[in-house]
Amino acid sequence: MIHCEVLEVVEPHRLSYSWDSGGENTTIIWTLQENKDGTVHQHLDQTGFNKVQALGGAKYGWTSMCGQLEKVLVEL
């Protein structure tokens, strides 16, 4: 089970929440910035890892999920 708590919302630019899973209590921050050409730059930062293995798992998971995000957004 994953426990989360929203820490900050600044619409439409920033979302921050805690993510407690497998003994790792991390903070995730999503930021969006509109570029001059109308595209949007998305940045994801997850901090607070204690275990190298957990960090590696998160990198793999986020890389996969962010790759799928573009496909979902195109369909909206």
C-alpha cells in the first residue's frame, strides 16, 4: 500500500506530495512551465531516498510512466 499526502498545489504550475512506500518516505514535486512555442516543459523531482535500490526502482518506474504520459495526453 502506498500512503500519500498532498503538500502543495499551485495551479497549474506545481504539485507536491509525500509518497510512503516500502519503508521509503519521499517527496514528489511536479512542475509545469509553458515554453514560448506553446509547448509545456514537465519536470519531476523525487527526493528522500534512503536505499539505492529504491532510487533505481523509482527511476525505472518514472521513466516508463512518463513515456506513457505523452501517449495519454495526445488522446485528450
